[in-house]
Amino acid sequence: ASYTADGTVGDAGAASQCGRDLKLQAGDAGPVLVDLTSPRTPRSVSFLPVPQGSHNMTLHPSGDYLYNSNSDLYGDDVTPNVTIYDVRKPSAPKEVQEYEIPFTPGSLGTESHDITFNRSGTRAYVAALSQNLAFCEAVEGLLKMEVPRHAQLLRVLLCELQRIASHM
């Protein structure tokens, strides 16, 4: 199992059992891998440092790779990304690749938020609905199209449902 927070682990995280096991400092940021083979006695296994903070992560259907989206939004010197880790050996995870999220003008879909996979694990979707919505909004803006109010409301509803589902 793994868990994370958008920012640093803070004083409470450093003082927690995992923090003590992994010798975390309050300023550390990133996901923690935990062995839950024996649920009554969970064991801290490793820590993956992600300086930007870790927003969301998903284990690939094979169980071999962890996809971690950082907490960044586009800015002056910031590029959101998804970092892929090989976690076949949980005590020694290795970074495999960093994937930059393409810039999508004027949308929250630009940040690396939700990561989901198709059943076979051959495709990963990063904030799939909001990324598609950003593209639609860009085209509509270029063409000066007016989107009906009910369509705008449905878009918001669907994006929120996806955001909620990705955090369950």
C-alpha cells in the first residue's frame, strides 16, 4: 500500500511510526510504501522523495509500477509531471521515467491530477475528462462558440465525479 500528501510530511508525519521507521524529516515530501501483508502489524517499507509534493498516485494493474503525479500546476519555472517508479522490489523502488504533462491553455486539466488505467493496463489516462474538456474549451474559444448553460453544468458535474472517483 502507499499513501501521500500534497505537501511535506510535516512534524506530525515525521513523528509518526512511518516517519520514525523511515527517518523522515518534517520537510520531506513524497509517497510512503507500506507492507500490509499482516494488517495487524503494518510495516514501513520505503519512501519516494518527490520535492514538488505528491498529489495522487496509482498502482499499475500489474502491480509492478507506481505512477505518481506531483502537486504542481504550470507556472514560471514549474512543469507538472507523472513519475513512474518500478516497485517490484518495494524496499528499493527505482524511478523509471518522468512524463511531463502537455500544456493545455486555460484549464485545470493542465495539472497532473488523476491517473487511471484501462483494464489491461495498456493505457494510462491522466485527468482524462478534464484534459479532454480543456481541449474542447480551447477549440470553442478559438471558434467563439457559445456553450449552452446545461452543457457547462454537465461538464462541471462530470469533472467533479471523476475527481471524486479518482480519490476513492
